[in-house]
Amino acid sequence: MDKYFNFNKNKLDGLAIPTKNRETYHDTTVKGLSIRVAKTGRKTFVVRKKLNNKDTYSSVGHYPTTTIGEARQKARDVFSTIDEGINPSQIKKEALSKKNITLEKVFEDYKRSRGTNLEESTIKGYKSIIDNQLGDWKRTPISEIKRSMIEERFLEVTHGSGRFIDKDGSPTRANTMIRVLRALYNYAMGQYVDSREEPLILHNPTIIISHNKAWNREKARTGDVKEYNLKAWYEGIMKLPEHDKNTRKTNSSEVARDFFIFLLFTGLRRNEALELKWEDIDFQDKSFTIEDTKNHETHKMPLTWLLFEVLERRKNDNGNPYVFEGEKPNSHLTAPKKQIEKARELMGFHFTNHDLRRTFTTTANRLNFNKYVLDRLVNHKNTEDSRDVTKRYVILDIEDLREPMNQITETLWSQMK
């Protein structure tokens, strides 16, 4: 049979199935369009054209699912693409690559790229959002997540509807979800490119929330332990190991008690205190140092008499490197959620770990320390204050903080007693 002929239905239906290898026939209407017949009987339309003096081949469908007319149109499209110097096979590979850029993959690549610049708490927060609010999208290519999908999910999380009908609505959680998605899309837009170094991900669909001005209003957390509650707070904390549930079996109540006291009298962030090691304590210099802080700056603070008391209670000979030891060997105390609930029960009012930091800061502010001392005490790095030239020249030594720390301690202590 002649290998070159005008493709029509009768002739393509009548093509013999080869017993070995495959046979190829060529269309005389659209030059460069062929059909391959395999020994399995499968018939595949193929387009051939030179690119940079080399033959390129592209499959454009299988007969009869793809009609002769459709194959000819696809062939013309391929020719046009090749004339622009683009290999259609490369486009197919890139389309496949785009399918592989799932939300889960972007998150894993994001963590790997950011490395140590990402706080462990940030990673945990992102993972929580992806597992809980976006769990059904984890294996979805992010190019297929549309603005309308994001807008709908945002409203569901905000109001506790749709997939989240059995959960309370959380406007704050919805905002956080969008921030996480926005960060991952921004990363993907810069990270993934095609063979021409053009971005594979072109748009960030989370923009719909800002476009619609739909962000939920969030109330700033302003809680602290009031002066009139400090006595009850301290008495409740000291009674924590005597709580009915803590007397039944060995637990972390004594460690948690001292952890809460340490937070209040240092103003540290929760994880800064939890991860404090004995090697960070300088008993001779009467100071302690936090290396891994939120703003990535070393934070050195004086030890007061009350902090010495806490450290004396926490001394042990079991080799655990952490001041506030955990239940497992060589581990630190995990966030004591159950113990803080018991403490609230004993006190009769609510408080959080960060309330203790705010109480420390509020007390320092009422003592009228200057702004440079106050910022150093709580390890704040105010990026909005970049034009404050004087701040660059004010170098505060550990001794400059010792008297302010003593005054804060005495003020809090007098209110407790």
C-alpha cells in the first residue's frame, strides 16, 4: 500500500495491522502529519518538523478518538509553535512539571530553601494550616487552585460553614490561612521556571482577599496579669503541684510552676524559656543568654535573687541539659497546656504565657525606663525606628540592665506579697 495518501475515514479504518514493529503513513493534505499503526492496532497521529536542523516529533492524538480534521488543526498549531523556535515536546514536559507542583511539594521545597531562617514554631504553624484547613488541597497542583476556591475556603473557615460546619468559625485562623498560602505562592512564582527561565506559576490567587478587602478584623491581644491579681496568681502557681490531679501521679507540675515564674520575672517568650540550657547560665557573671531569639539577636539578661531561687529548685544531677527539663531524657518541658489550665483553675482567672511577658513589659514601662532600656529588656528590634540614629550609638551593657531588672523584680514581688 502507498505510504502517502489523502487521509480519509475509509482509508484509515482499512489500514492493516502490522505483525512486526509498526507502519507509518503520511497525509498529502497537511505535509508533516503522519499516522503510526502499532501491532496492537493503536493508531497515533504524529507531526514531524525540523527545529534547529533536527527532526522533532509530536503526538497529537489517537485515531478515531481524534478525528482527521482535529489532527490536521493540531498539526498546524504545532508547526506554528516550532516556527517560533519552541519545541512542543518541551511544552508538554513543562505542563507535566506544572502538574507536579502541588501544595505539599511547594511547602516541602519552601522549608528546604528557607532552612534555618524559619523558626520551628513557624514551620509548625504552616503545617497545622496545611493539614487542617487545606488538607484536601495538599496533592492539588497549585496552578489548579483558583481565586474562587480560595475565596470560598476563606469564608468557610471564617464562619464555620461548608467543610468546617462542625467547627466554630475562626476569622483569625482564616486570615492566617491566606497569609500561609500567599507566602507559598510568592515562593513558587520565583522558584519554578521553564526551559526559557520563565516562571511556571504566574499568578498569586490569594490576591482576591485583598482585592475584595475581605480580611477579617483581628483584635490585638492585650492581656496581662493585673496588679490586683498578682498575689492570687503567685499563690495559685505555688500551689500547682498540690492540685488534686497533680498529686495522683508523677508529672511536670513543679517544673511548670518554676517555668511560669521565670517567664513573669524575665519577660521571655515561651520557647526562649523552654529551650534555656544550663550552659546558657553564667552564675559567676549572674546572667543568662538566649541565642535563638525571634529577631535573631543574642539576648543577655541579669539574674535577680528570685531567678536564682528558681534555678536552685531546678538543679539536678541527671545530666539533662535543659533548665526546665521534660519527662524524656535530655528533653525540655513541652508547652505546659494542661498545667496552665490547672493554674487558671486554682487562681480563678485566665492568663496565657504571653500575658506574663506583657505583665513584665508593662511593669518596666510604669517604672519609666527610657526606650533603649525597655527595648533591650524585652529584646525588641523596632524596624520602624530605622531613622533613629541615636539608637545605633547607645550600647547597653549587662550592668546597665541589672538595676532595672532588680526594680522590676521588687515591684512585682511587692504586689504579690
